Amino acid sequence: MSSHVERGMNILIVDDASENLMLLETILEGEGGGKIFLASSAFEAFEYIGIVESEKNSEVDLILMDIMMPETNGIEAIRVIRKRPEYQDIPIVVVSARSETHDLVEAFEAGAVDYVTKPINELELMARIRSMLRLKSETEHRKLHEGELELLAKQLEEKNQKLSAILEELREDLEAAGHMQRSLLPDKRISVPGVDFSWYYEPCENIGGDILNFMPLGDGKVAMFILDVSGHGIQSAMLAVTVHRMLSAWEGENSILRMPDGSPRAPAEVANELNAEFMLHRNNFQYFTMIYGLLDLRAKTLCYCRAGHTPLLLQRSDGFIKICEEGNLPIGLTEDCRYDQFTLTLSPGDRVILYSDGITEARRSRSEFFGEERFYELLKQTRELSVDRAIQVVVADVKNWLGKIKPPDDITMLLIEPLSL
């Protein structure tokens, strides 16, 4: 007998003739298998399969149904059984002496899946039973897997909903963090006596690792800085905000910008203080590049330090650009670094330009970068424009050059033009 019967598939035989019940039972017992239930009427069959509550209620895998029975015949019994959703897949094989075509048609329309005529051919009957039991087993396996898949799909949907909620919350948090970060940027509406300045800041994500500031200190002095933290995302943005707060805190005893006598600390010493504070091993292995400068309007000088950042640019009134590449390592790379500072003498009409590599390293293919030459040429072309308009034109040209490509890095630029020297 088939392996399905050997695994204990249960068969219900329904026939009002006791000799037929005994014959079918003998045939099936001879083959081995699961339990065999005998019912002499449709009502008793209903008891076995659970349509009628009874102690006989059992798990049935296949039904052999006679047609000619008193009270409720086999066809009506099949219709009753098929009305119950839980019995839609149970194989029902009609076993009857009647072989007329309309009997077969009626049996199949009622829900039978096969038809065996009497007198019974044992080999034919067992072949049919094995086929039906195999079908039943495969159907149950399919339903089991479908149920598992439905459960997994439901669990996946629930997890996706939770993940979507978390991502939405994270997006809102990042937007709030981005607004907070942008609130630290200089207010363009504020007028700084003796200086015209403008800036542009656009992170490649909601939050960025670039940041800048421009601060009047009084007595004709102005502090400025631009910095770029390594990497992207929340950690970079948090470090950028932390350093910004330190470099913007002019008031207070703990300010790294002030000497004990209240005078501005030299840019190189500010860089040394930052390097001691933000070493890699104490700062999640992040570092940052920076330019920090002090503009003295009375002395007509700009004193600055450069820590691994893109060069400071000094553009003369005739458009000539001096590229100031002198400097030291980024902040936080090594404890041994002592930072140098440099001084530029400014003339009427000079402009000081600080920018991030998000401009020059913008690229629209694997090897095609916006580059320094294109950037410097833009600065020359916009020299006669106001500082605000010049920055607008430069940024617009970079974006036009990129086309539909999203900038891969933060774009930051600060342009300063002293008015009275």
C-alpha cells in the first residue's frame, strides 16, 4: 500500500449493506494503514466527520460513499458534506452498483472526485484509493505551507509597518535636527560694520558634516570658520554641531576663543585646543578639517590656521586668485601636531573665500569632477557681482553642471569682502 496509507490516513466507508461494509473493510485492512470507520447511513457518516456532534467524531481523510441508501442517499449526503468549508478538500469516492451516465454526472456535480462500480475490483479500488489519499496528503501539505507563508507574510507586514513607523519617526527627527543645525548658521539679515559677507550651505542629506560661522568680536575684529567632519550622517552632524558651539562661544570663562585678558586667542592656539579635545580615540574615530581665521579691519589683516581643509582663497579686485595651501593635518588625527598660522595683508576690494570640497569634488561620472579650475574661473566671472549674487551664481552653475545628479557631499561656501580698509 502507499506510504500515505502507512502514515495512518483514516478512511470512512458508508454503505447500508453490512456485507459491503465488511468486504471493503477486509480489502482495506489487508492493505494496512490507518483507522477504518464503518457507517451504515448518511446520518452515522455525519457523526464520524463532525457534522453531527457525537462521540464518534474523528479525523477522516477519505470517504467511500454508496449511492443507494435509505432516508438520505449518497448524492444528498455528499451535497451536505460539501456545504461545510472544512470538508471542501476531503476526497469522496462513490462506490455503487449503478453505473448509468446520469448517476455519474450527478455524483460529480454533488462533489464526488471518483466513481467505482460494483462488483468491486480490488486492484482498481486500491489504485483509486491510493491516488485519492496521495492527493489528500499533497493538498494538506500545500495548505500547511500556504498557512506558513500567510503567517510569514502577516508577520512581515507587521514588521514592515513597525519599520515604516520607525523610519517616519527617524525622518522627522532628522528633519528637526537639520532645522536645528541650520539655525546655527549666520543670520544674513545681520549687518557687520565694515564687512560684506554671504554664505551658502546645503547638506547632501537632512543633516550634514559641514558647518560655518561669521562672528563680530568687537574692536574691529571678526572671527570666521568653516569645517567639514569626516563621513556623513548623524555622528558627523553631531560632531559638527559640537565644534560649532565651541568655536562660536565668544563669551564665557571657558571659551577657547578668548585669552584670560579678554583678547582673541590666536587661530593656531584655537586649533591646538581643538586637536587636544577631539582626538580620534576619544571621538568615535572621526576627524574634521577646518579653517579658522581672525579678520582685523583696523590692521587690514587676516590671520588664520588651516587644518587639512580645502585651500583658503584670496581674490584681488582684478579677479586674480591667490591659493593659500599652507597648513597642517585635520583636527583629531594625531596628538603630535602643532598648528601653524598665517597672515594675509588685505587691500581694498579683496575677497576671502572659504569653501568645502563638496563643490570641487562634485562629479557627474566616475572620473568627471567639477574641479578647481572650473570653480576658480567662476569666481573670476562673478568678481564684479555682489558677494550674495556671486555665491548664488556659483552654486547654480555647479548644480546645472550636475544636472539631475544629486550632490554626493555637502556644499558649503563663505565669501567675505571687507569694505573699509
